[in-house]
Amino acid sequence: MESSNPRPRGRRPKPVPGRDAIYGDALYPVTVLLRKLGLSRGTLSSMRRRGLPIRHVNRRCAVVLGSELIQFLRKEWTGEAEAGGETGSP
């Protein structure tokens, strides 16, 4: 007998709580930030090497300020040529 509502096989993806806006006046633990933005730890390491400031509250808890994250992403999205001081005029 065939069921009228077949269920997909495999694990269901967990809903990601809090995938909403990043606020400038908030502190985000790195684990929460990775979930909010859907990033991997490798991507976070790359962002850190490119200048994202990560602050350590104690040995186990690293946090990012929302305003610094917004500023970093804005700089990355506008392009490295502007941030590097390269202008287009001679």
C-alpha cells in the first residue's frame, strides 16, 4: 500500500533560529554569528585574517561587535581597491 503523504528519507535540516538582522549595538558570540550568517569556521578565519576584529572575553568565549562586523562587511562589499588606497587617477 502506498501512503498518501510520503515522507522524505534522511535527516531533516534543523531550522536556524535568529537568522535575522545584525544590530550594531549588539555583541555576538562567534558560534551564534556563524549560525546567523551561515558561515563555516574556515570563512571566519579568512575574515579574521582580512581584518575582522574578534574579542576574547575569556579563554573560551570569543565575541564580535555588531558595529565592527557591519563596518567590515561594508568595506569588503565596496571592494578592496577602495580600502587599499588605490584611486584610479594618476
